[in-house]
Amino acid sequence: MTDKDKERFGLRILMVQTFHYYRGGDSTCMFNLTRLLEEKGHQVVHFAMRHPRNLPAEHSDYFSSEIDFPRLLEDFSPLSALRVVAKSVYNREARRKISRLADAAAPDIAHFHNIHGHLTTSIIEPLRRRGIPVVWTLHDYRLVCPNSTFLCGREICERCLPRKYYHALLHRCKKGSAAASLMAMMTSYYDRITRVPSRVSRFITPSDFLRRKLIEGKISRDKISWIPNFVDVESFRAGEEEDYFLFFGRLSFEKGIDTLIRAVAGVAGAKLKIVGEGPGSDDLKGLAAELKAPVEFMGYKSGKELRALLEEARFIVVPSIWYENLPFSVMEAMAAGKPVVAADIGGIPEMVEDGVNGFLFPAGDTGLLREKLELIWNDRDLRAGMGEKGREKALSLYDRQVHYDKIMRVYQEVLGREGIG
């Protein structure tokens, strides 16, 4: 794009995300999209919550004050709890600050990521009053599930569909806490009472599964565009295979890692490397020791170190027992030409085609997972063929340019403009 093209077509985009540092997949998506848009000649202005770990941002003076809910609830009383609930539903300061930023930066469009609980949906109306349309990429199920995950304890739960959010409080599905569940329930009812879905110009869902859940939750299908997230596919290379396969991600119960450890314990000659940290780490290490499973816990890895582990693995496994949306681990594995063995749940079957670029198994089924592991561990030609198919799919669906073209199409439709490039 030439300088003249940038002057003619470049947009000013207000990028809104609670945390302005790398904190999970939503933040990663936001920063990746920011870089992509800036490379294409657009200007990105950020709005977020202040936090000690935030990365530098030109307009950080406009950021809303940090809200630390655990600290606010330390001196628990009915009055303090009410204040916390109120702030999690409607943030007056965030509304005021984004109004000032909108006046100062004059964005053409606002692109939201995760805002619930801190910035809150109170920030939508000031933008609408200024004629700034809102596009919102959803990274979880919060608009239709107060707990955002469709989990109640350790079980999949869809009781709140559609609009029956009182179940969140009845079953204390948010962290097992009545206070947290009350906050989540009230936020969901507030969003519907204030007609949040009708005030957002377009929702973007990374998976078709999430799109369908929004429709079940009575959000108009005409408001939703399905656009998968992206990775820099061209930067990935398949390395020489080593004698292990890989899981990488958060070590928590919903990831189904206990199922994986039980399965690999019965696969002769196999070796599993687990990369990541989380609340389930000690229990998982204890289970592996008890079963004498061939598992090596690698701890937290990132950057080149994680990339090398991925590119040299024989394949990766995603054994989740919850409704995964569009896992980065699967996209990255496919980009690296690695087969994926994954649970048949959530948005995963849109990515992994059974017998084509990997294998699917019923979530939580140790026996069938073991069968798939034995088959793929012992067949190099099978892995090579599946890996090639995975990379082909990554290039067609998860590439940077593919994502950019689809995002621009949404921006064009929302703004009613042609020729944004």
C-alpha cells in the first residue's frame, strides 16, 4: 500500500480490550490484529483498564482505573458487595474516559474484545452518540452464558439458554461463589435490559459453534459474522520429528489433561511433553507419577522455546472437556504441519477433520483417545499426510491476509463504505 493509499483508505480504529498486556487468547488476538491493521496503513488507538503489567500505549492517560475485585471484597460487607456488583455491571469512569478519548481521537470505528466485568457495556452508548459504530469480537460465551464457559462446576451446562440467567445464581456456577454468580447474573440481565445486542453493529465469532450459541441465545443471526482468528502461518515450519507428542496450554480441569495422562499411560513407547502452568499442576503431576505415565512436565514456555517444541513434536493433543472456541494451539499446530488429536467438542470439529488432518475422540473417553494415540504415534506416513492437510487448511482459513480481508469486509458493511483496503 502506497502512502497515498494510506491517506485515502486508512481508518482510525479504537481498539478496546480490558487488559493491555498479553493475558490469554483474547489479548493475543487484539495485539495481533493491531499489528496487522497498522501494517496495512490504519491507525489504531487503544482503550483499556490501567494495570501494572500494561504495555505502553499512546493514549494510556485515558485508560480507566484498575479494578481489583478480590481486593475490593477483602473487607466483605453487604454494602461493599453491592458496590462491587454495581461497578462490574456499569463503570461510570470507563464511560467518561472513553467519551473523552473518542472526542480526542475521533475514530471511524470501535472494535471491542473482552470488556465485561471491568470496562462493562456502559462504554457502548457514548460511542453510538458520536456516530461511531461498534464491532465486537467475542472470545467467550458471556453474552449468552453468565459464566462465559457453559460450565457449572465440572459439567457442561446450558440452563441459561435462552435468557434464563437466574440459573447462574441458583447453581453458583461462577467460581462456586454466590457473590460472583450474582455479579455475572446481573451483568447478563443488564445487557439484555439495555438492549446491548441491538446497539452493537456487528458481532464477530471466531468459531461457527459460538455463532450458533449466540443465535440460540436470541441474538439475531444478521448481527453475527463468523471470522476465524489468525496466526502467521508462513512463519511456521515443520521441524525434524523428535520422540514425543505435545500438549500446551493452561493446566486446569476443563482442559481434560487427566484424560490424556490416563490414555498415554497405556501407549507403549510413547512420550508426552506437557507445557504450561495452572491450578491443576500438582494434581496432574501426582496422577502421572501414580500411573507411571511417560509424561514430562516442562513448565511455562513461550516464544522461540515453545515454537521449537511444537515444530519438533510428532503431533499435538487437545483433550478439552469444555466448549473450546477456536484454540490457538490447534491453529499453530496446523500452521506447523502437525496433526492434531482432539476432543470432539465446541469449535474443535470445525478445525480438526477426523481422519484428514488429525483424529477426533469423544471428550473424556480415555479408551478411544488411547486408540488414536497408538495409531498416530506408530505411523510416520500417516502423520506426514495429516500434517500437510492441516497446513493447507491453515493457509486457507487462518492466514493473516485471509483474516484481514474478512475484517475489512465487515468494516465496509458497518461503515457503509467501499474501497477500504
